[in-house]
Amino acid sequence: MPALIAWAFPQASSRDFRLMTDILSWFTILDDLFDGPAGRSKDAACLVIAPLIECMKTGGGSRVICHPEFKKITDAWANLWQRQVTGTVSSWRVSAAKDWRLCLETFIKEAENRQNKHDVSLEESILLRRYASCTYPYLNFLERTLAYQVPATVSSSAEMARLHAHVADTITYINDIYSVFREQEMGDDNNVLIILQRERGESQEEALRTVIDHLGGLAREMRILEDDLRNQGVEGVYFTGLKQMIQGVQTWTAQTSRYSAL
């Protein structure tokens, strides 16, 4: 995990580097937890996720009630949340809490889909998995690590929202290319390559080509959005940071022993 953060956020301070590494390590443990029973029942998933969301409302501690089995992961998150928000302004905390809530709630939805034996469509998968990783919360960290704030008049614009969605989808597709074998072995059918094979009857090689072509389309659209946003006052350092974030994820994903690429 330290290598991923180092590649994706080389500009991070030592404090933010340690925090982002700790969050990602914690998130990996949480993600692996849903490979078991917690990932096959909506109620079981809620037992894990609801206390984590409550931590962001109350700060954690004795005010959060959780199942004893999940106390360690809940307490760890309460600590990480406090480390994230210390010294930040209210608007950052609100944005971070929203992004983490959307991210964490995807575990519940995915568990519900498995419980109901619902094969998600390609469109459903894209919308769900856009929030299913740390990408949106880490986009909040990007401005922090760059010591740069996107102008308020632009941060909530439709163009910025599309750019962030494209970044999240790009990172999802990169992950899916390299993790497909692992997810096939585990019977997880949320990977876009697996969905393309099931939904469109594509071979694995055809599905890979489809995803690579789509990545190219996203890259072209991101360049257009960058031009638009530069004209609205967003400085080049922000786009450099976004590109480094994507490249860092790809570099790590291609090298980690966690996955085997096609």
C-alpha cells in the first residue's frame, strides 16, 4: 500500500502519506471481509457498514454500537476518520463524509445483489462501482496534498462532476483488467470484463479490447473537460495531480502480487 500512495500522490506530505496509506490498508481489510458471509447478505453487510457511517456523525467511541465481531474494524475507522478531519474546514468534512458514505454503501448494495442472485447489467455496474473504491474520497485528498483548492465556482460544476466520474471509471477499469482472474476464482461477477462476457457474449480477449477502447474514449473526453475547466480558472497543477493519480494506480496495479493481469 505505501507504494501505491507514493506513486499516486508523490506530492503528499509525510503526515498525509501515512494517513492515506493507513486508510488504504484498512480499506483493503474491509474489502476482503466482504469476500465472506458479510458480502452475501444485505443485513450482514449493514452490520458492518452502519457503524462506520455512524462514526462520521458522532466521532466514534462508545457512542457507536457495533457487533462485537466488527469492533476492531469500527474502532480503527473511528481513529482514521478523526485523523482525516483534524484541522480541516467544515466544507471539506461534509464533502469527505458524503464521499465515504457513498463508497461504504456500495458494499451493502453489492451484498444485496448477491443475496438476490441479481446479475448486474453493465450500466448498473458502472454506476455502482464508480463509488465502490476510495477514488472519490481520495479526490478530496488530492487538493489537500497539492495545497491547491479548486475555485468554489467550479468545484460543483457539471464539467468537474463528469471529470471526476471519468477518473473513477478509469481507475475501476484498470483494476478490473488486472483483477479479473482473482475475481473469477472467487465467483465475484461485478468485474466489467466478466459482465461483458456474460451480457454480450464476448470472449475474454474481446472484453479486454472493449475495456481498453473505452479507456481511450474516457481519456479523450478528459482532455476536452480539462480544456473547459482551465478556461474556467482551474490551474494546471490540479490536472497534473489527477493524471499522476491515475498513472500511479496503473503502475501499482500492474506490479502488485494481489492480482494477475490478462
